[in-house]
Amino acid sequence: MAEGLKWLQCPVCKKTISWKVPEEALKKVTRFPVAIVVKHEDHYLVCYVDSHLQLADTEVAVTYVEGKSKDDE
Ligand SMILES: [Zn+2]
């Protein structure tokens, strides 16, 4: 098991960034993959993490707002 620190090359600015997997928050998660939004400078990366806390996929978002589905109300 990794110590929680992940490295990846930012697809936007090509810098290598490190980010910490929020392991405490993930303990409450029962279904995977989980999307974790990582802010990097002025853009955001959406990192999908599987049940082994391995990076499964990465998407790029230039901006980010919190969304809420009707069912959650
Ligand atoms: Zn970046």
C-alpha cells in the first residue's frame, strides 16, 4: 500500500505534481472509483482512484463548481 502520496505529470502545464490521497475521507467510501479534485495552480485535475487507492484515470477541468443532484436533497 502506498503511503498516500501520488505523483503525476499535470496534463495541463506538464509539471510534475505530487498530491496526497485523502485516505481518511476514502475510508468512508464503499464504491469505486472515486473522483478526487486536485487543484493545481489555476486549473483542476479530476483523479479517479480505485479501491486499492491506485490512480485509475485523470481528467482535466479548467474550472470547478460543486454540483448536487436532486436526489441528494
Ligand atoms: Zn498544472
